[in-house]
Amino acid sequence: GRIVNVASTAGLVPTPAGALYGAAKTFVVRFSTSLAREVATHGVHVTAVCPGLTRSEFHATAGARASVEGMPGWLWMDASAVARQGVDAVMAGRAVSVNGAVNRAQVALFRLVPLPVVAAVGRRVLAICRRLTYSFSSPSGSTTTKSARSHVNEGCLRRAEARRSDGTLDSAGFRRSPKRRSHVTLTGRPSA
């Protein structure tokens, strides 16, 4: 069998923002690597696919599109290429697969550079991204220039308002949880 877990290059290098995201993706990489070793004797291949910037709805859904819109096109990969490379990696039995030559070079470079330098550069890049300004069209058709951060915050507020109106969030902004039925299943000891 084969298992593909989607991680990220953020799980391989320290990131100045999104610490929880990076930590979660690091877990996916380590978990996949360990699991690959455990199940290899059973003919199961496990791969952690580590893409970098990928053209998909991920950034829009996470409310982070504005923070990555200024990134150069050569840093981006198509989702279909990422998926194809992930399938190729699991078929080849590789436990970790970093998608794309640019991403592989970045990961290799970050492994050679001392962590404090990587963190300092990351903070500087993040500060530049946060100061970016750009134009966007509002629903009324007017064009406005705003900072990336204020646009992201407005997007989050619009999504929260939409969720309140469709009943997904309550009036305080908390996600409504469906009624859950709790039950306990008791099992006896297996017979010897």
C-alpha cells in the first residue's frame, strides 16, 4: 500500500510567522518518516510531500493571499505538478519529497545557514511582506490601495460575518458545534 501525507517546506525550515503551521508540518514530516520505517516490512510506502508555494486556493482560504501575492512567479508551482511529484515519490519509496528544484535548493541552503541568520532574514522578509501595498477592486467597482495586513483583516472579518449569517458561527464569533451524542462501548477481554 501507499500513504501520502501533505506537509510543507515550512516543516523543514524555520518560519518567522505561522509558528503553529510550521510546527504542525514538522510533525507531519517526522511522523511520516517514522511510520515509513515501521511499515516498510509490510510492503507499505509512506511519503511526506513538502511543497513550497503552490497555486491553489490554500492561501485564499487561510486568509493569507495578500501576504504572498508579491512573491515572484518562479517560486510558485502548479498543484498538478506537486501532486504528480508526490505520487512519483511514494511509488519510488521516498519517505520525504521536497517538490521542485527551487524548493529543494532553499531547503538545502537553510540547512547550511545558522538558525539565527535564517530567523533574522525571515523576519525581514515578513516585515517587507506586511508593508506591501497593492490595489484591489471593491465590489462597488472603485479601486483602493491598502496594506496587505489591513486587507487580510478585512477578509477575515467578511468571512466571519458570512459564517454568522449562515449559522456556522454564533453571535460571539465561535464556531457552532453540532450536537454530539456521547456513548461508551465496553468490551470484554479477549478469550485465551
